[in-house]
Amino acid sequence: MDFKDSILQLAERIGKQKSEVATEEATKNAFILPLIAALGYDVFNPFEVVPEVDCDLNKKKGEKVDYAIKMDGEIVLLIECKQCDKNLSLHDTQLRRYFAATNARFGVLTNGIEYRFYTDLDKQNIMDDKPFLVVDMLDLSDADIEQLKKFHKSYYDLANILGTAQELKYTTQLRSVLSSEFSSPSPDFVKFFTKQVYDGVVNQKVLDQFTPLIKKAVSGIVNDAISARLGIAMRTVEDTPKTEAAAPENTAEDVSTAPASASPRELPEGVVAVNEERGTVTTQEEIDGYLIVKAIVRSVVDVSRVTYRDAQHYFSVLMDDNNRRPICRLRLNAKSVKYIGLIDADGKETKHEIKSLDDIYNFAEALCSAAALYKNKL
């Protein structure tokens, strides 16, 4: 079994077993040690995997990290484990203390489902505040698996991972900033571009005039890029055998923010749009899920305001095509399990497993509450 298959097999097992794993120790045995083994390390060899490693700087509290991965006698990776239902954001300070007590360049905080990878890009031997890589075992992409593979015993290369870490850290943050600006341009963003084309004084009235123009211009550029990429994708599909290029006879109607796509015969079965640049594949199942959510919330908001956006790891249903106004997130393309993510008033997401699209109706009250938050925000 190759690395990818072993990771996908473990992910499938996690999806089935997580409801029965009730303690931290059970999480280690069922989820975390199998991943360490999948990375090529012998969990029974103390020269490779060392449990309960002393990481107490002051030698007073007896603090120990759950696992240390060693190569050539040196600790290269610290792994701090929590129970599978724990929120990792509450425990990163603990790993930071452990990190400072060793020479390890990488630290992992995990509950067996989510893995947060940290290093010390900002200041040597001081763990960064934000992880450079976050992997959700129940929402894996091929890119996630490739990043995990870099920590495999056979492929581990410190310089290569550090280079990737720096790139991942900043590109992730930049994508987040740009995505936010594209969907809801800030005054500074609008002012910067307005000055490139407007010779007068850029006051508030001018900013109000140019804000929708800039948003429209950005949307046009993105759509042009999507259309260009789809042209490449369509030509690729046309070159494949017809049995591989078969597609559904029906596509979604009334999809207010659907990107341009090829006709059904030109895309693989179940796919309605492909964006190679962003790495997204929009499926008919996602569109169907979107339409269900739209039907549910029509009792509280004008459905013309309900839109969607596809991303690599989830499919967002939004109000007003604004990432800051999420109704829910659908994760339907994973190879193991499917989820609906509900967003509360504080922006916190809670994921719920669903067996089929019909299960979305079970969350009608929460979906309507989320949509109602933005009812009077125009």
C-alpha cells in the first residue's frame, strides 16, 4: 500500500470510529500512532518514537510532550496530543513551552483529526503563533497528503520543509487577505486603485462611488481567468475517451453565482465547473446542497441574496456574495465522510457529519438563524 492509500484508509477509519473514542489515550492509540506509523516511523522503536519526553525548562513541573520523533539521535518533531473532540486553539501555549525546551524545528498539535504544524520562522527556537500547515483528516485534499508526505521518514528534508513552511505561511495569509478584499473591498484597498485612475481628490463621496466599480472590476477579472482556465480544462476533457468524459444530463438552475462552465458533455460526470488556478472542482452534489440551503432560508431572507463560493476545502453558502456573511459550509467531496459546517454569531464553525443531502434539512433552524443575522445588513 502506498502512502496516499494508507492515509486515506486511516481517514476513513477515523470517520467511522471517532464517536467511540472518548479519551486522550484512546485518541493516541486509534488515530495518532497509526499516522506516525504511516509516516514510516516504528512506534515501538525508542530510537525513532519516544513517548513522554521531558520538556520542562525549569525542571520543576515535570512537563512532558506526548511524542518526540527522532532521526539520527536528534529530535526533529514534537507531537502534543489531545482528545479527539477537543478544541486545539485552547492548547497551543502548552506546545510552545515544549518547543522552546528542545532543538526540534517542528511541533504538531493534534486531536487525531486535525493536525496543526508549527515551526520557528519568526524567531529561532520560539514557536510561531500560527501554524504553517493545518490538515483535517476528515477533509483531505491531494495537496494535504503531499505536505504530510514531506514528514515521512524516507522523504524528510529539513531545508525543503522549512522553505515550504515559509511559503505556505505567507501565501495562506495573503490568500485570506485578498479573498476578503475581493469580496468586500476595504477603504484603503479602494483608495489605492482609485488613485490610479482618478485625478481629483479622493474623498468619501468618491470612495463610495468607486467601491462598487472596483468590486465589479475584480469580479470581471476573476471571471475572465476562470473562463480561460475552463477553456484549457474543456480541451483536456475533449482529448480523453468518451467513457471518461461523460457528464450528467442536468446541471443546476437558478445558481446566482455559478462560475462559467463547459456544457455537461465536456466535463467529467458529476462536475459542473472546474477552476484550475484555484484548484476547485464544483460538483452537482454541491450545487444541490446549495439549493437545499437556499430553499430552507427563503422563509427568513430574500433568496436572491443567497449565493455560493467554492474553495479547495469547502463549499460556502453566503449572504450577498460576502465571505464575512457565511450561512454554512458544505464539505461533500471528501473520500471518507461528508459534513455541514454551521456558523454561529461569533463566526465559529461547528461541523456535523451528514449521510446524505437530505440530512441538511435537520439543521434548518440553525441555517435560518445564520441567515437572519444578515437580514438587515445591506
